Amino acid sequence: MYIYDFEIRVEYVDTDKMGIMHNSRYFLFFERGRTETMRSLGIGYKKIENKGVTMPVVEQFARYLLPAFYDDILVVRTKITEMPMAKIRFDYEIIRNENGTENLLCVGYNTLAFVDTATNKPLRLPQWIKDSLKPYMD
Amino acid sequence: MYIYDFEIRVEYVDTDKMGIMHNSRYFLFFERGRTETMRSLGIGYKKIENKGVTMPVVEQFARYLLPAFYDDILVVRTKITEMPMAKIRFDYEIIRNENGTENLLCVGYNTLAFVDTATNKPLRLPQWIKDSLKPYMD
Amino acid sequence: MYIYDFEIRVEYVDTDKMGIMHNSRYFLFFERGRTETMRSLGIGYKKIENKGVTMPVVEQFARYLLPAFYDDILVVRTKITEMPMAKIRFDYEIIRNENGTENLLCVGYNTLAFVDTATNKPLRLPQWIKDSLKPYMD
Amino acid sequence: MYIYDFEIRVEYVDTDKMGIMHNSRYFLFFERGRTETMRSLGIGYKKIENKGVTMPVVEQFARYLLPAFYDDILVVRTKITEMPMAKIRFDYEIIRNENGTENLLCVGYNTLAFVDTATNKPLRLPQWIKDSLKPYMD
């Protein structure tokens, strides 16, 4: 398993008139967590696109447990738990640390496909991405 | 079952550098579909909030089948298939009509709770919402 | 002068914790007003891009006079007051009709350039856009 | 004069089908720059709201000089050049550092008012905000 934590602060524009972070914003936090997780593995998404591979999101899910508020610093914990085949799955936890306790605000996941940018055809997991993940997978 | 169709056009800001509508935007289309569906039932969300009830999203899901492009007119088809209890579930289809054919771009759902705005405590389904839905449910 | 009115409803995601529409959203209303204004002139932006022309925003401004609230139906009034040369200027008024009165919530403008998509070089106003505007300009 | 630099990375969702950061996003970068600038002065916006003061944006402007691209790290340089009276003005520069050179992508400003949250009436600059700024103003 590979786990990566990345901190993001809740901005004013992230909130709605309920006074909490809008439900759609969590998917942007997933995107940022995933981006930084891949960068930390040496497979930044810009590099992937430069190699002619696009990774569209195939499906995604979020369950909301506790609200997030303006100016909160949240941890996006991203996990890759198994070696991808045709698709790669990322699991997410959105966490707020309070007095030494991790409060879980949201859990979710998404799966992404690998597509050849030129032909728009699906690809299997590129070998160089596999190599980056191998040290962390059984 | 209650079904309601609402059309939304894909704006420039909805697209990303992949040239297609960004995955997070579909959840905003769900929100707009749900808003207009509830309005069509006579239970507009503004009215609900004015009655001291808030409806936070508890969980949501989207599966992406085909990309949406700039300037597309999409149909958000919202369905309520069963009488809600503690929570209400909405199912969504995002559809693009092409030459008389309905192409399904995305399917999804979300569930929302009923909360007393003053006490922040969960509520059962308010009777007046139940009354609005009754004609459509078995 | 050419004037075009287009109605947009304020969505939940447009609001922030102040309970009003977020200041950045007005620029999206400008974009939608401009898009529909150009479509009404027969020079839809998709058609423009298909002809190899891109129109980046060069500068823009907004002054906020009154807040907009959730579920408000707002009129985006877009004006083109003079024949463009190297750039085209759009003026905007965001209006809420209340009991027969037009309340002005926001005024603004932006200017856009014409760029050759292939060469990324600036263009003068294409003749076919000029032809569309001519009937409305002195 | 008070100057504060804050770095923000361009996310995928910030881009549009032109392949560059969407014009509306710069105003969110202004917001984040302003937020961190005020925090650095000891007058974080959350603290201001907790003291019963709201700061709505009165007007804002942006001029776009060069495009920003996905994954760029941009500097938001925020300046307060004069002691505010009824309103406070922030000037912004969005900068991309390339090989030791600062490339200016965008300049802009906004002005914000001080409003009593309870009465919704305008306020003059609160003394404690004035005290925070005094060391930097002539």
C-alpha cells in the first residue's frame, strides 16, 4: 500500500450559505490529493500527459461524515492499495486534526482509466507507472 | 416514481484542458437537476430552508460513460424511486440528445438527510414533503 | 448599440458563508451573458473557435452594488456599444427584477482580443464578425 | 507599503479547453493572496468575522498579460500601499518564476468595505486593523 498526506486549507469560495464546505469541493480535494500523491511517486500527471497518456475519471464516490469549515486545514490522505490493471483506484480520507485527534470528515474513492491521447483508445497500465508503484505493492 | 428532466448547457468554465467537462461539474449538474425537480414538486429548496430544514448531502456517486463537450445542451434526468424515510435518494442520468438518440454520458445518485437548522439534529421526513411525493409513489 | 438580456438563476454553489453570491461568480455570469449575446448575433463562440479564432479575455472589471441571494433569477444585460477594432468590449449589468423595478446588483465590462488559434498571433476583427455587428452600430 | 508573496499551484480544474487557466480563477488567487496577507499581519479574516466585521468586495479588476498553465507554481504578490479609510485596497501581481526571471502574468486590484455583521451597516476601518497596518505605512 502507498499512502500520502497532503494539506489543503478551506477557502472562502469553498463554502456555501450553509456555512460549510460545499459537497462538490471534496472532489477537487481528491484531485489535489491524487496529483500530489502521483508527484511524490515520481509520476506527476503533467509528465504522464507529456508521454501521451490521459487519465480520465471513470467513477467516483464520497460519503460525508462531518462538515468542514472556512479556514480549516484539512489533510487529504490518499491511498493506493493494489497494483492497477486497466484502471487505477485511489482511496481518500479527508481529515481534520483537532487537539491531537484525527477527525474523519469524508471518505471516498475514484477510479481512473489510461487512455492513449492520440488515438483515444484505452491502454493497459504503462510499465513505467507500474515500476513506480511496485516497491509499495505485494 | 417521479421523473423530471431539466436542460443545462455546458459553459466554457465547465471544461478543462482535456477539452471536456471536468468530472467535478457533474455534481453541480446533479444539484441543479435536484433543485428544479423539487421546485416542480412544489417543495423548492428555498422554501424548505425557510421552514427551518436543511438538507445536507450524505453521500454521492457518479460513473462517467461518455465525455461532454463545450456548448452541449445536456438533459439532467432526476428520479425519485421510493418514498424517503430518514433520507431521500435522487438518481440522475446526464443525457445528450443526438439525432433523436439519447446518449447517456453519466449516471449517479446522492442521498440527503433532513436536519433541523436550529438544533442541527436529524429529522424524519417532514410530512409536507411526504405529501408532495405521495401521488408518485406506490 | 446591441443589447441582449439573458436570465440565470443563482445556484447553491454560487453562494458563500456570507449567505450571498460569491464575488468571483459574477465573472461567470458575464461569460454566460456574452456567450448568449454572441449566439443571438449568429456568431456563437463555438463557431468562432471552429473558424480557427480564439478570444482570450484581456481585462475585466466588476463593481458590486447590492448582494445577490440563493435562488434569485438575475438578468445579465450585455451591451456592445461600439464597433470593435483589435479588441471587442462587452459591458454588463446584473439586474434583479422586484415588483416591476429593476435593481442593479453589479456593473462590469471586459475586453477580449482575437487570436489566430494556429499561430497564436493577434488578429484584427474578422470581417464576418464585423458584418454581424454592423446593423447595430453607427 | 506592505508586500506579501504566497505561492499557489495551478490545478487541473483551473484550466479550460483553451489549455490555460480560466480568467475567473485569477480572482480566487487574489482571494487566497489577500487571505494569507491578512493572516501574516495578524488580522486573519476568520478573526475579523469573529469580531463581528464582514468585508465584502466592492470592486475588482484584472488585466491578463500572459497565460498560466497546468501545474505552474504561481506567486501571488499582494500589496497594501496606503492606510485604508472606509475601504481597503489590495493590489495584486500574479508571477511565474522562470530561470530566475519573474514573468508577470496578471495584474489586478480590489477594494473591500468594512460592514457590521449584525446591523449590515458600513463601518470605518477598525482601530485594531489600523494598528496592524501602521508599522508599514508612512
